[in-house]
Amino acid sequence: MSTTPIKEPTFRESVDLMYNRAVALMDLPPGLEEKIRVCNATYTVRFGVRLRGQIQTFVGYRSVHSEHMEPVKGGIRFATAVNQDEVEALAALMTYKCALVEAPFGGSKGGLCVDPRQYDDHEMEMITRRFAYELIKRDLINPSQNVPAPDMGTGEREMAWIADQFGRMNTTDINAKACVTGKPLNGGGIAGRVEATGRGVQYALREFFRSDEDKAAAGLTGSLDGKRIIVQGLGNVGYHAAKFLREEDGATITGIIERDGALFSETGLDVEAVRNWIVQNGGVKGFPDATYVADGGKVLEEDCDILVPAALEGVINLENADRIKTKLIIEAANGPVTAGADDILRAKGIVIIPDMYANAGGVTVSYFEWVKNLSHIRFGRMQRRQEEARHQLVVNELERLDAVLGDKWNLDPKFKEKFLPGADELELVRSGLDDTMRVAYQSMREVWHGRSDVTDLRTAAYIVAIDRVAKSYRAKGL
Ligand code: GLU
């Protein structure tokens, strides 16, 4: 082991380095390059909450990276390691992510330094509401200006508290529910938001695997079926991605890395069983039918086809990048590969599907939720039965044909079952997400293969995103 720690840039510097790499290949008007790169504003709040008989002070942030479109969008993270640099890096990634998937938002991110496991439900509610209050009164949570969502350490529960807090402070705002996304279904949420980021990872991989040329760039062939996948982090994103890839695409999850170590199995891990084990035992240790590796980070370096970092930023860095053996990395987390590691991996020929695209499923479905809240109607409510009635007409005709043709031709009962129902909200959300992921992939791919000076998907993604942000600034007259 080396004794001198390797100096890495900070997360925000790392994002800037990747940005710089892309703008160097673009032809932006002087000054605009800088304008897009910088974070517009970061608000720091320190507030006290009376807990267990004494006042505890908390530090939180909401950073707005770019307001070329409003509202700005991005999650709120609850973790002890939250800091300004991190929140600003994540806000910048939100700008590029939204531009890439054509979600009409600017980029923002929030964070609160807190370990949610140290507090009970009631305490967390008081802390969350107080943080929300501080942001709401400064319009840093607002349906038309700034719309947060879940991120690490937050979920439907926190979003419901935030929405309720906003409603209490804006009693006459008919669009109050659109102040935050990722709410529970019965609190103004949308079907499919919880699974959305993981689902987006699956759709991204499917789209990648549709192209022989792209697979060849990573040294892969065939379909996702049987591909060996290692997942880091079995939180909301990692769990859903691994579950869908295993159950619906036939992939083999050979490794799962968690906080307390990793599980490894050449024949594949049952994601659902591992998840249940973690819920019951607080970690992966002791899970039967798999090899337990105490130094979980080492499993990142195991041989596999696809590596899915779905936990923290900076986990693939200058220290371990050289030892990474996978063929393809899909960044389900934000910023899992540092700028330096990115150079090393690229030189090794590893293909990286970048975070701003790979995990954009979350914000895409957040966009649908926001639209649903503003339109005050569930998706599919007007069309579903009408669609069914029209399908019934076709089925009636086919049944008539079936009767006439006798044994020569029979209507497949499975076809009828599948074809008849009109689309419900979940189906529409998945369809919208699938379309978004496919279209965005193609826009990156065009630049990746279409320009000789672009050799990787990340640079291509930045170029597409920056170009769109630049066009929007220009249209505004800036
Ligand atoms: N926190 C998620 C992200 O990093 C979702 C953001 C959103 O839905 O606004 O993309």
C-alpha cells in the first residue's frame, strides 16, 4: 500500500474538469463557457431544532447551478458527509442531466448534514419540516422556481413532509403539490417514481445493447442475458436496477457491495433475498449461499461484464482505477468515477455510460410527476377506456374472422389479454421513460460516433447538454 495519499480534485473540480474537456471541443462564444460552468448561488442555512431536551443545530444547503430554465430541479440528500462542494457538483450535474434528457429544468441540489439513522420518525419529521421551512420562505422550494426530489437518505416520506409544509405556508396555491416530486402516490405522487432511476439504468443498458458497434467498443457481444454484473450499493437505485436486470433481462448479479462488505457468487445472487437480508440484519454479512468479502471495495476490482456503481461519488478513483477489470461501467450513482480515474479507464478501453445519462430516469419521472401535479389529473384517465373500447372493436373483428376460418386460424387468447387493456399511469410512465432514455442515448451516440475528436460517451453527453444550455441562454439574449 502506498503511504502518500494520492491527491484527487474535489467532486466539483472533477465535474469541472470533465466539463472543460468537452467545451474545449466546442465553439462557445467567449464568456458563455464560464457562465455555464459556474454555480449561480448556494444558500447555506443553519437552524436549530429542539430535540431530546436541547437545541441541536443543523447545517443544510440548496445550490442553484443554472437557471437557464425554471424551475430548477434536483434532489435533497441527507447524509453526514454533505458539504458545499458536493452539493454544487451535484447541482451542476443536474443542469447537464436535465438538458440531456430534455426535462425542462435548470439544475439544483440540496443537502442536510444529518445521519437519519440517529433519529426516530418524529424527530426526522421535525428536522425535515424545519429545513423545508427555511428553504420555502426563500423560494428555494417552489413549484415554479425550485422543485426538490429524493436523493441519498431521503424518499417518499420526506417529500410528503416537504409538500405538506409548503401547503401549510401557501394555503391558496392551487399548484402547491408541484413544489416537490417523489411524493407517495396518495400524496400527489406518480406511479413508477420509486423504481424510476433503477428502471432508467435498465433501459439505458438495453439501448446500449441494441447497438453491435457500441457493444464491440466495450468488447461485449450478445444480449444482457447471462451478463455478469457487479452492483455497488443496494439502495433504491442499485436494488431496482439489479432486480430488473436479473428478473427481466436474465443478467447474473455476481457481486453486491454494501457498507459492511460485499457478497460474491459466480452463479448469481438473488437480489430480493439479499435486500430482505439487509433489512433484517442491517448488512450483507452472514448471507448464505455467497462468499462474504469484508473489504467490499475489493469486489469493484473483480472481473465482470458490467459494473454498476450505485452508491457514493468518487468510489472509482486514482487509487483503484488501474485495477478495475470490467468491460462496461454504468454510473447509476452521481460522480462515482473521478476525473483522473476516467482518464485511466478510458485508456484501458473500458466504456463508461455516464451518470448524467445513466441515472436520469429519476428526474425524468419527476418531470412527469410535476406535469401531473400541474394538470391535476392522473395520466391515462381520459384515454384509458376509450382506448380499450377501440381495441375491443379490433378484437371483435378478429373473433368474427376466427369463427369464419374455423381450424385454419385461431385468435391467440394471450393476444386478446395483452391487447385489450388501455394503458394505465404506470404503463405510460414506463413508456415515457423508455422513450426518453432511448432518444437521449441516440443524441449522445451521434456525437460519440459522429465526431473523430470525441472518443467517449461522457464527453459526448457533456457536448449535447452544454450545447442545449448554451442555446437556451442565447435564446434568452444572454
Ligand atoms: N436525486 C435525483 C438525481 O440526482 C433525482 C432528482 C429529481 O428527481 O429532481 O437525479
